[in-house]
Amino acid sequence: MSTGTPTVHRVMRSRWLLPAVLVVAGLVYLGAAWAGGKRQLGLEMLGVMVLAAVALLLARRNETVRGFTTADARDERFAHLDLLATAISGTFTICAVIVGFIVDIARGGNGGPYVLLAVIAGVSYIAALVVLRFRS
């Protein structure tokens, strides 16, 4: 049984959604860099995001690309691969935060930014466990 409206499902499965998000993110990067006085960097970041959006549109005929970039969750294989890749990515990111914290402390810093990222990772992990425990 579907929980969303047909319009929402149509938009989420649109081939234009992810490329549009990439371009909007590039515009946000451009605005942030421009505000920080780094117009060239902003233009380069926008260019990278536009290229990624174009590449995604050109690769849409590929079953794997389509499987990972649409909101159609009928294929359990893609859902499982996505979950596994997310877990691996999260593990590497957390390891990088821990290493960054250690390096910052070793250089005489207070580890501040890394502590915040570690707290976010830990709290979100525990919250996810609690929510998933009660949902299953």
C-alpha cells in the first residue's frame, strides 16, 4: 500500500530529480564561495556539479545507474547494495573523524570539530537503533 500521493511518486521517480538536485547544490556552493570571496572556486564547484548532472543524465540507460538513482525500491538487490554501501561509507567516515581528532589533539588542538562530528555520528546511530528496534 502506498503512503504518498501519485504526484510525489512521479516526481521522486523523475529522471530530472537527482540532476536538478546536483545543479542546485552547485549553485549553493557557488553562492557560499562567492560570499567568501572565492568566486573562481565557486564557479569550479558549480562546473563539477553540472558535469555530474550531465553524466548522470547520459548514463540513465544503464540499469545499474537507474537502479541506484530512482526512488523505485522494487529491486531488493539495489536496496541491499545501497544499504551496504551506506554502512561502509559511514564506517570509513567515522574512522576519518577519529583519526582527525587524534591528529588534531597531537598537534595541540582541542579536537573541537571532530568531537562534534563524532557526537552526531554516535547519537544518530543510537537513535537509529532505538527506532529500528521498536519498528521491527
